[in-house]
Amino acid sequence: MLKLMPLAALLCSAALQAAEPPPLAYPTDLPPREAAVNAIRLAPQAKAAEAMLEAEGENRKRLEAGPYEWTARVGSQRRNVNGVNGAANERYREWSGGIERGIRLPGKAALDEQLGANGEAMAKVALGDTLHETSRSLLRYWFIWLRENEGAAQWQRQSESLARQRQVTARRVQLGDAPRLELMQAEAAAAQAQAALEQARLRRQVAEADLAARFPGLPQPRQVAPSEPQPLEEAEWREHLLEHNHELMLARAESEQARLVANRADAERMPDPTLGVHVGSDKGGEERIAGVSISIPFSGSLRSATARRDAAYASAAASREAATLARINAEVAALLANARAAYESWRRAEDAAQRIEQAAALMARAYQLGEAGITELLTAQRQANEARLAANQSRLDALESRYRVYLDGHGLWPVDGEHTEK
């Protein structure tokens, strides 16, 4: 969460609630939600992040338990006493035993608990960040396939259209209404479209294989009809995206962890004592010994250097957090600007494609009436096909940009506990 002063946090919370972006009804041009979520969670990088979270949970328990354990000491010895003035030599069996343990000072114990809890929280954020990056990857490669699929479909329509045009031209040549040169031109255009169709199909197969290799749990893509792009209200998204940015949360958690480590190293300037109790038997049991002991190391240059080093690390982490915030601000602005530009580009491309298609239809009518030649008709059809390909790609660009905004705002695939509209 963003670190603000209490009053500012209250005002910001109210503003965010007032400007909460509208939910997204799950699009039909994306893979099924449950299948997408499962594919993301089964990705190797997600499994690795889950293992790291488990490790940090155990590390928290380790820090809470402390670095010290009971140590037992047992000793046995034989004492020989030489007799004097003719006295006999004396031999004794003696033994000693004790236990001791380092005592962690109270302030250090509290810092260790904070370090463990923050480390586990940081691992949760890292897991969310990994899942989010995997979601971005799935969206990117899904749209790579979708673009190739749409391209292949358009070339299929173009190939069929030119095949029909070839048949019409052949019929006109048979009737003597057109020279054979026009048939040759129509056949060449149809052959070129068929070759382009085969290339488009190959690219689609490659994209589909790439998607399946990266996300093996995802069902085979089906035929998808891209939906109508919609504009975004940028004012409703900027703060929302910053609030839900995993990378920014992770940078803040790392900065906090570095600060706690520095505080712990500073506290270590005062060494922990070791307390012990011991008992013993001397002179074959004639003497009994019981006592306590305490030992305290002298603090030296090692502890001081460690504290200064960790303080420098904390300062570096704070600077990295500031740099991450600046970069994320720029990325959010670019993301929203890209979504806006992609939507406007699609609108213009779609309008241009429709107009060029209308012109091509009129040219086809003129050719049927003998008012235009085959060259003008094929040129118009080629331009219409190129305009439709460009418009379809612009449509997909606009859709991907919009879905990316919802994805970054945790409104698309609930991979780490977010709640989205069904």
C-alpha cells in the first residue's frame, strides 16, 4: 500500500473509491478465464515463487526462534596427587557438567520478528509480481496468435474473392468480352493471394505452437471474433494502477527490509550475553561445585563495519524505491497514452478500410459494366485488402492495450486473490 500521512491517506482512499474504474465483463476474445488462471499458476516461474514464499515462511519461524540454542558441556578427568613425607599417592575421579545459552536482547528479538514478517510479506508480493508478469506474457502471446489468426482469415477471404474474380474473367474471355491478358492478370493475382494465405497459415501455426509450449495447460485456441474496442477513462485509472502495481509494492517491501536489516545490524553493536549453569564433583566426590557463568563478547570493528554497510544498503534500497516509483509513473502514463492512441488509430483505420472497401465494390460494379479494366479492379481490391488487414491489426492493438490496462489493474485474471466480475 502507498505510505501516506493519516489525513492524506484518508483523502486518497476516498478519492480512489470515488474514481474506481468500472469492472470488465470477461471478454469472449480471450482464453477461458479458469483455463487462463490455471495456466498462469502452473508456469514454472510461478511454482518457483510459491516455493520462495514457503521458504520465507520457514525463515520467519527461524528468526522468531532466534539464533541461540542450549549447549551442554560434560567433562571428566582424573586427578593424581603425589604423597609427601612418605604419604601414599592419591587418585581421584572428577567430573563436571553444565548448560549454557545465548540470550537475545529484547530489542533484537522484536527486530527479528519484524524481519521475518516483512520477509514473508515481501515473498507474497514477489509471488504476485511473478504471477502478474506471467499474465502479461500470456496476454502478449495470445494476441500474437490472434493477430496471425486474423491475418490468415483475411487472406482466406481475399483468396476466395480473387478466385471468384478469376472465374468471372475467364467467363468473359470465353464470351469474347475481355482479352486473354485480363485472365492472366486475374490468375496472377489469385496465385499471389493463395501464396500469401499459405504464409499466413504457417505464421499462425508457429504462433499457436509457441503459445502451447509456453502455456501447456491452456486449451488449443479456438476461432475468435475480436470484439469492439472501447475507450478508457484515464482519470479513473492512473491512481488505481499505481495502487495495484506489484513492482512498486515489491520495491517498497525491499526498502523496508533493508531498513530493518540496518536497524538489526546497529542493534548488534551491543553483543548478546551467554548465560550458563554448571555443576561438578572434585576429589572423588569430597567437593561439590555449583555455579553460574556469563560471558559477553567485546564489540569491535567488525560489528561497526557491518552496521555501516547495512545502513548504506538501506540507503541504496530507498533510492531504488524512488527510482522505481518514477519509472512506474512514466510507464503508467505511457500505458494509458498507448491505450488512447491505439483506440483512436483503430477508429481511423476502420473508417479508412470501410471507405476503400466501398470504392473497391464500386470498381467491381464498373468492371462488370465494362466501364473499368481488370488492372483498376485488381488495384482497388489489393488496396481494400491492405486496408482491412491494417484495420484488423489496429483493432487487436486497441483491444490488447485496453486489456493490458485491466490486467495491470487486477481486473482481468484473478491469479493472486483479486476479485473481478464474472
